[in-house]
Amino acid sequence: MLKEGGKVLSFQVDVTSEINNQILIVGTIKECQNIAIWINTVGVNQPNKLVPSSEKTTIDRLINIDIKETGLCIKLIMPIMIK
């Protein structure tokens, strides 16, 4: 990608914060002028346990961060990408 003149950006943000997600998107647009590809890799480290032996709070945290917050970022970025 870089050889073709593209850019790769990486950010570390609190994905549970809608404001942080908006700052991330605005920062990307400022750097690149538009967004053609968005790779959203959200994840949180979990104890080395299978789900059946995990506590409910651990499962809630996994779902809240790995799934819900990915959806939040998609909700914010898609209208911009569609323009």
C-alpha cells in the first residue's frame, strides 16, 4: 500500500467513548482528506479461559468492547464513507 502512495494510520483510543471515536475519524480525515478503507480491529485481552468457565462480567466486557464498540465506530464512519 505504501509503495502505491497510500497511507497507513494507527491510533490507540478508548473505543467505549463516542467522542474518542469522533476524534479518531476527524484525525483520519485531516491526515488523508477522505476514507476509502477502514479496518476496525477492536479487542480486549481476556483471561485464558473458555467461555463456559468465564465469569459473566468477563463475558459482558468481551461483548461490550469487541462487538458493541465496533458497531459504534461503524455507525460513525459509514455515513462519512458513503458521501
